[in-house]
Amino acid sequence: MTNVKLEVCCGSVEDCISAQNAGGDRIELNSALELGGLTPSLALFETARAKVSLPIMVMIRPHNGPYHYSDLDFEVMQKDARILLDKGADGIVFGFLTPEGLIDEKRVKTMVALAGGKQTVFHKAIDETKDVESSLQALIRCGVTRVLIGGGLGKIDHHLAFLGTLQARYGSQIELLPGGGIHIDNLHAVLRETGVSQIHMTGKRIETHPITHTQHVIVDEATLKSVIHALK
């Protein structure tokens, strides 16, 4: 399993440094991991880019509402994507659905064109669609590089056989990046049953504010190191 790549979902510069120190292969940079990940600020990206050498994919998600964005949201998302790509992001992560729960191919194609040949990733919004396989075919038509996928709603453990089928059918046309609920205990099952060559995880620990009791997600370097050791 030495050829398996680990993408680490990060929400701060410290997270990015932990991901690199642990031996991760790629970073997905967000803000607000507690909300599922939102667009990072330019300062966050530029500081992370200066501190680590790993490829950095940036999340383009303006809020944690549904994935059928307003026209104004979409305008903001395109501007964010252009700015972050111009500043050196290696690619962009996004997700667009229609109100009916289908892939919004027009907007996806717009973002692929905007990326100008850099990598594009459709995130786990695909798991909310009515037919994941048809959605994957739509992303292939749009020219998306990679899809972050759990195989459907619920635990990824329940969709491993399905993900294996998708990998066998479409893995030569689009990269499948399983994510959402991957941890040290199910790691080998995910890789064995899906046949993928890369995974996505945070390796998180949760810190609770002593006064407000709000929770903050942090990448745990020791957890990532244990995962990478298990991949060898």
C-alpha cells in the first residue's frame, strides 16, 4: 500500500504544517472545518503556501447552506477561485447541484474552464444526489479531475462495495477520492474493497471551548502518523 496517497483536510496553517510533518501527500485547505469546510481567506492560503511545500487544493464554498447556490453566491465563488488560483493554489474544490438534486453541469463546466488546466475536485455534494453513478458520469462529461466521495448518505463503511464498482468502471476516467468517516480502524477495509489509490481524511481531534462549549476541529499529527504508518 505504499503507493496510496493521503490528502489531509486542513483548517489552519498549523494543520497544514502537521499534515506535512506527518508525511501527508496533499492538502485540502478550508476555513471552518466545524461547518464542513468553507473557502479559506487569502491570508490563510498565502501563509500556508509559504510554510508548506505540499500541493494545496482550496475549498470554494461560501457558506454551509445547500449546494444550489444563488447567482450572487456563484459570482463570489468564481472570484474566490480566480484569486486563489492566481496566488498559487494547485486546484479548486467545489460542488454544484440543481434544486432537483442533480449535478449542475453548466456551473461545473464553468469552474473547470476557470481553473485553466489546474486540478478540479467535486466534493461530497455528490453523495446527496439521487443517483451517484449518474452523477459521476456527469462529472466525467464536465472534465473534473477528481471527486471526493463516500458513495452515498450515511457511513462510508456501508458503501465500500459500491465504491469498488465505481472505481472499476470509471477509475480510468476520473479519480475517486474516498472520504468522510475514514479512520485507522476502517482504513484497510476501505482500500481493500474499493481498490482506490488515495484517501481523504482530517485525522482530527476536537477541542471544546471551556466557556462557550463551542467545538474546534484540529488536525492531529499523531493520528496522521499512525495512518501513514499503517499505509506502509
